[in-house]
Amino acid sequence: MAPQPRLLWAVAIGAALIALSIASPVLVLLAVLYHAGLVLILARDLALLPGRKGYRVRRLMPEPFSLGEREEVRIVIENAAAAGLHARIADHAPDDLKPQPREVEGMFDHNGRVELAYNTSSPRRGAYRFGAVDLQVWRRDGWWRRQLRLQLQREVAVFPNVVAIKRIQLTLRRGLRAMSGLRRAKPPGASTAFAGLRDYVRGDDIRRVSWTATARRDHPVVVELEAERGQQVMIAIDCGRLMTAPAGDLDKLDHAVNAALMLAWVAQAFGDRVGLMTFDDRVTNFIKPERGPTQLRRITEALYAIRPDYVEPDFGHALTHLALRVGRRSMIVILTDLQDPEASKELVAHALRLAARHLVLVVAMSDPAVLSARHAPITTSSRAYEWAAAEEFMASRRESFELLRRGGVLGLDVVAGNLSPALVERYLELKERALL
């Protein structure tokens, strides 16, 4: 129990009466009557506050949480005996999820139900644990606050950004992006896929007769084939030292994880096979290109488990491994960080070699802090040095991208916070132009 401010004032008044009764014996009786009445009022007020039993608490929240998204958590508490009471809650949410505000106030309705909400932001992937919910209840004109701890432990996971996937899913369903690059036919020699069955007509190739369907229907049936419209997209994520650098609210690797998941979903939605490779100084995971919801689930789980390592990435080993495992011409998307030509020479050399057979897209993220230093006004000598350093760094990146472009490798340099939509837009553009 905790006293309300009015109780503290009442106690102070009682203390004053006791002090005055020393000077005037007449006030002794008044002090005794005052304190007896106060005790009765406090006992009645305490009895009107429901005890620990009878409370039911639920936590409504996303499943799973999405990396980098601002999401809402709602606490629902029910107790018919608490109808009309004021309430304040403090959820024991993990500090890493940045819950705001930490305390939320409301009032139980006439049915004894209160629903309060706060926001979270998830800057890191991984598993987190919610603890108990602390509750304070009191009457508007009451003297006490009852404090309770309602047990509601729960394990949650922060996955790559699935909320962004739902948003782009709605966009694609509304047809806001026409996919003129998806063709039903391919050049001679392209692989074919089953498109259905139809009755045999004179001139059909006898090798296309489905004898099983013919026996079932009691007349000749042939297999209808069409050229596969889907291509292959292979996403390679650098998990080395440079990807641990912060870029806005997330580090570069987490930006890459969100972008990879969104690209995988969009590519699957448009009929492409999608695969994933992660690497640092060695290849840490390889998922061969496939279609279907099982493949997306496999990629999502792999992205959830990615962790960076403070080592230099071995682009030679990783891209050679990829070239050996992926024989069919594919779109290779390399999510990494690009520096000056000397530091990036290994990446450039192996990307150029890979581009002889595949469509290669090297994606690098710009740090918002560097861009801010480049574009902010120069007002002091220290700002001039900051500007010069930022300009030199950006110029060296442009030189590396130019070397890639000359060798037939595509490049995408984008602010980290805009990586996911920019990468999807570039993929859609390449599809429309039928470059793959």
C-alpha cells in the first residue's frame, strides 16, 4: 500500500493536533477523535480497493517483433471489482526494446476492464524476455493506492522487418507497380514448366501425351508446357567487420538483413527462385535458390540468426564458392560496404569475374552521419576538416563504383535507412528491362 497525498496532509494535521494538545488539554480529546475517525476512513477506503486475487492480465503485442520498427504493446487488465478505479501500469519490458512511456495511466471501465498501450522500438535482432506487470489502483477521492505485481513472463523474438513486408505486399496487390518485364516466353533452350493438361489435337507431339491422364479420362490428353518466367536471385551478405558500423538507428548488417528479406519476398512474389549466402572470412551459410513459402521461412530464420564477426571479409573465397554452387545465370546481389579502390580491390576483382556469367549488383550503404557532415554548412575551421574528410571518403566510394561499372557490374549506393525500398525498386527496374 502507498498513501495518497491527501493522507499525508491528514497525517500532518493529526501531528499538529497532537503537538497543540500539549499546550491545551482540551485539544487532547479532539486529537483522539480526529485520529479515530481517520483510522475508520482509512480502513473503509482500504476495503474498497480489491486485493490481489481476481485480476486477469494479458499482453497484446506483435509476433514476432520487427527489426527497426516502432510497434505497440497493449496491456489488458480485467477485474470486475476494480470498475471505476484509476490505474497506472509499468510493464517490465526489456530495456533494449526502448519502451516509451515507462508508465501509463488509465481507468477501469464499468465492466472492470482497462487497456493501456506503450510503444517499443527494436534495434537488435534476438530473443528478449518480458517480465511482470506492476499495477497501481486507487479511487479518485481515496486515501490509499494499492500496488500489485501481476506475473506475465514471456519470451519474444525480434525478427527481420516483417512489417515492411506486409506494407509492400499491400502495395503490390494494389498494382501500384506494373511488371512489364515479366514475359511468358524465353529464348530457345530455356527451361519449361508444367502449365496444365488439354485434349490431344492433330499435330501435337506424341512425346507430350500424358498416359496417366489419358487412361483416367479415356481419351488422349497432352501436357501443356510454358517457358518458365522466373529467374534466380542470389543474395550474398557480408557479415565482416565493416558491417558492424552504426548507420542511423541500426547497424549496417541489420539494414542489410531487412533489405535482404524484403528483396527475397518480392522476388518470390514475382516467380523468381531466391537463395542466400552469408560470409565473413569464410562462408557461414548457403541456401540454394528455390521457390515457395518454405524457402522464405528458411531464409527468414537464417537472417534472424546472422551475427557479425570482427574480421575482414574474404570476398575471393565467398564469391568463388558462390560461382561454383550457382551454375545457372542469376542476379547476384552483394550487400556489403564499399570503401576506396585500394581497400575494395578484392571485391572489385571478384565481382568483375562473376559478372562474366551473372548479373551482379553490388549494394553499399552510406552512413547518414557522413552525408550530414558533407552537406552541413561550413561555419568553423573544424567543420571544414569534417567536410573535407566526408568529401574524400565519398569520392573514394564513387571511384570504386566507377571501376565496377566499367567492368559491367551494377552498383547501388544508398542511405542506410532507405536501403530496403531502394533495393526493391532497383530489382523491379532490372526485371522490367529484362536484363537478367
